[in-house]
Amino acid sequence: MEFSKISPPVTGFLQVKLDQVNIDHLWKIIDISKNKNKNVKSELIGNISQSLLLEDTDSFFFRSVCIPLVKYYRENNSLGSDPVSQNALLGPDSSLVLNNLWVNYQYQTEFNPYHDHSGVYSFAVWLKIPYDWDDQKKLPQYSEISDENIKAGCFEFEYNDSLGGITNYRYKLSPKFEGYMVFFPAKLRHCVYPFYKTDEPRISIAGNLSYLPN
């Protein structure tokens, strides 16, 4: 007998360590947003304190980060794994736009339930993480619970495997993830679990990218 392993394609995502110039830009536009105070929490699903609308000044983040990531993602995913190739409504003259950008302030006990986004691609950037998962798992409520079942403070993706079962990919967040970004198809479901024992907020940025006709 002759055996071969066949692994069907599964739509993946990108993990990116941002350059300092991009991180500085994000903090700058957050400071600008505080003056405008455009709270979009009512438009989002997050059970968190505050979500403020951001404006990407001079489209700097879009040009320096989003466009290269979309190009890389499309070149490194097989046909059918890229959400653009699955959307027959997109014409050859469609243009990529960053149509939503906001900052989230999440405090202890708050959470963002499982959800997906609008558009074609989405991303999340972790700017401040005021806790370490290794400390969260030591809290008394998690005694006698295996590490794989402790979700406190985690960011998690949810998707279906080749048998139709639900599978998770989890980030056990800590300050070492500050400045990192995940870039993923907008319909990839994800959530953020609550954290405890700190009064400081977890600060993250999220955004959506779409294709619009010219």
C-alpha cells in the first residue's frame, strides 16, 4: 500500500509585529480621537467601556501597513482561501478602502463576545495589555482547571475544521504582545475574554477593509 497525507486548505490569518513608526502613528491618532470623543460603542457588539472612532491621518496606516498586508495575504493563499476570490460581486476596477477604524478600552471583567466584522479583511492591534495570562491562570477561581480551559484575558479565533467541528486558536495575552497585529478575513469569528486584578485598561485598535467600485 502507498499512503499520502492530504491537508485541505483552511483560510488562515497573519500575525504582524508593527514597526515603531506605525505604533507611534496609532497612539497619535488615539490622542486626536480623545478631543473629538466620537463614541461608537452603540454600533459594536463589545461589552466594554468605550470604543472611539479613529481617523487615519493622511491614510498613513492604510498605505504603510494595510495595503502591503492585503497584497501578501492574497499572494500566499490558494484560490478559494482568499475572501476576495470568493466574492463574485467584486469587479476588476474595485478599490481597497479602510472604511472603519476604532480604538477599544476594555477594563477588568469586560469582554467582547464572539462576532465577525463587515468588509473583506479585518485586523486587531494590541497596544496596551495590562496583565499577563500566566498570572491570570493563578487566580483562585481557576484552581484545578487545566491550562487549556483557562480563557481569562485571551483573544481567540473560532473556525470549522475539515470535519465540521468547531476549533479555536487562542492568544494567551501578555505585555509581550504589545505592538502586534492580527490580520484576518472579516468573517473569521473571534472574541476577547475578561481579565481581572488590574484597574488599567486593555487598549486595542480594530479596523475593516473593503473593496468599493470606482
